Amino acid sequence: MPTTDPTPTHPEATHPETTHPEATHLRATHPHTPPQQKKLPLAGLLALATAVFITSLTETLPAGLLPAMSADLVVSESATGQTVTIYALGTALTAIPLTAATAGWHRKRLLLMAMAGFAAANTVTAVSGDYTLTMAARFVAGVAAGLAWALLAGYARRMAPVHLQGRAIAIAMAGIPVALSLGVPAGTYLGELLSWQAAFLVMTGLTVGLLAWTAALVPDYPGRPRGATPPMLRTLRVPGVTPVLFVTLVFVLAHTVLYTYIATYLTDLGMSGSTDAVLLVFGAASLVSIWIVGALIHRRLRVLTLAAVLLVGVAAALLAVFSDTPALVYAAVTLWGLGWGGAPTLLQTAAADAGGEAADAAQAMLVTLWNVAMAAGGVIGGLLLDLAGTSSFPWTILLLLTPVLLVTLTARTHGFPAVRPGAKQ
């Protein structure tokens, strides 16, 4: 999932080539500019990557545990799928107001509070046998994510020299594909070996370890002065911001419709024993994707974004037509991971570029829409499951990706330009 920081980046982190009137009007600088360094602070960035890993895995872990959770909570699988929806709703409802309310807080304090929230919510989820209590715990986890996603990417940017900020974000965002490639399959396997509750308790243990790591090795940064947050609605008038937000909303929706119910989808294909292997393939491809994006994003953001949409579209087409062939299902999942893995970094960077000096406001809206899409994907996927069955998922993805591709293609001046601001050709 993408992240945003309510604190502005230092002046060198912005692009002087971005001269949109609204972006210029919203210009703001920060008095606390960290000294330039030549290397990335890997210990701190890896801690942020671990925080991203925990938030991503907490959100998506039910996808691999859906049948077992459903049986123990005595509800349908579509109802259990709403544990992903309620998490995303918690984030969507709180990301912007929490960003504003905590703008002046020191960053480390905020990160520690957010991760403590995850530890508490995952513990309650593990010990709960009641569906209502589980949903409440998942909502609290989503609120904690609203805090975490509001600062992680900006935190990474502030820890790095200007010319390495894109790579710093890629390192922090690597927690997402690691969660998908290792976390979800491992959680699924642990759920099958022991119980789904054990998987959530392991998450609590990881979070407690991260709290100590963060306290010891992650640098602190001040918050933003009160009243310095740019108006959200005015940011929408900055050229390029709206196309990026639209692509984010619909692309994430398309992905979530299938991913939330991947275990159920594979069961209907007769591959119920392959869920962990399929998720491992998906996550490994996602890791390759984020490596490619990290290496090329500075100059090839538009090409990479178009490739991401097309790869996921081809994957959906394969699943729609050839899902009766396991080898082609694995091929489709590989393409899906290659397309999706770098998407958080691509979309977040596109929002920052389009917003210019209003990048923090643009990314706050991106976080909110991302989680609206996650919530909507769980609901729509559940409705499709009940009304049309899992075979409708790939066709729904293809339908949703059509406007995503069109908007990405047409937003070539602002939003997804051929040449990024500040990129040397």
C-alpha cells in the first residue's frame, strides 16, 4: 500500500521544473532540512520496510486463511472476506483526518504508536472467536494503518540524500512484495500446520521486535507547523493529480477483487492445496517487479506504469480463458505479480511528481482512495462470489483495467509524463 507524510520534503527534494500555478501557489518549505549524505541509512530504511511488511501482511493475511477463519468464526467466506474490507475502511476513514491531527507530532513517536496499535489489534484477532469482535479489531488495525501510511514514504525520503530518495522509497516499499512473497504464503502454511490464530500471534511478535528496532535505530524528525497543510480540494486542481488518483482508485480495485478471494478462487479451480504456492509465485514476481521499478523509475515512470497495467490485464485474460490449466494459472499469477509489485511505488511517485509542492496533500488523498478501493474490492468481490461465482473475477478485472489504461495513455503531459520532472535524459 502507498504511503504519505504530512511533513513536506526539504527544498531539494522537490522539482523546480514543476511550475503549475496551483503547485506554485501551494509552495511550502520546511526549516528542518537534514544534512546531505552520500549513502542510504539502511538500518533505518529496513526498519521502515519491516513496518510496511507488517501493515501489508496484516491487511492481506486473511486472503490465505479465509476458509479456516470462516469455519471458526461460523460465517460465510464472503463475510470473512469483509475482514479485509473493514481494515481498508479504517484506513480510508482516518488517513486524512489523522494526518491533519498529528501533523505537528514527531515522526518516531507517531510510528511507534501506529505499530503498537498493530500489536494490539493482531493479538485480539488471534484470541477472538467472535465475528463482531474480530471485525472491531480489524477496524482498529486499519486505523493504525492510517497512521503508518501517513508517514512511511515521507519518512524514507527524509532519511535519504536527494538523488537517492526514489531508491529509499523503493527499499521501504519492498516490504509489500516481501509480505506477498513470503509473509502470506508463510502465514497460510502456518495456518494449515497449526491454526490461523497462530499466524496472527506471530505478527504480534514481529511487531514487538520492530518497536525495539525503531526505538533504537530509526532517526526522529519534527512534525509540520500547525496550519501548514495545503487544502486538499485545491490540490485536485493541480494538473495531473486527478488522473493519478483515478488510476490508483480503479487499478487497486481491480487487483483487490481477486486477491481478497484468491483462496476461494483456487478452491473452485480444484487447486485448494496450492494456495501457498500460488501466493509464493505471485510474491516472488512482485519482488522482481519492485527491483525493476527501483532501478528504472527515475526515467521510465510512464513506460513502467503502462507495462504494469498491461501485465495485469494479460494475466486476467489468461485466467478468464485458460483457468482450467494449472500451468497457465501459474503463468498468469507470475504476470500479475510482475505488473502489481511495483505499482505502489509507481503511483506514489506519480502523485508526488504531479502535486509538486503540494505532494503531501496529493499523497494523503492517494492513501485514502487506495483504501477506499481495498474496501470496495472486498465488497464487490463478495457480491460477485455470491451472485456469479469466482469465474467472474478475471472478467471484472479486464473491465476495470480498460479505463485505467486509457487514462494512463492520455495523461502524457501531466500525471504520467514521458519525461519526469528533474529526470536527466
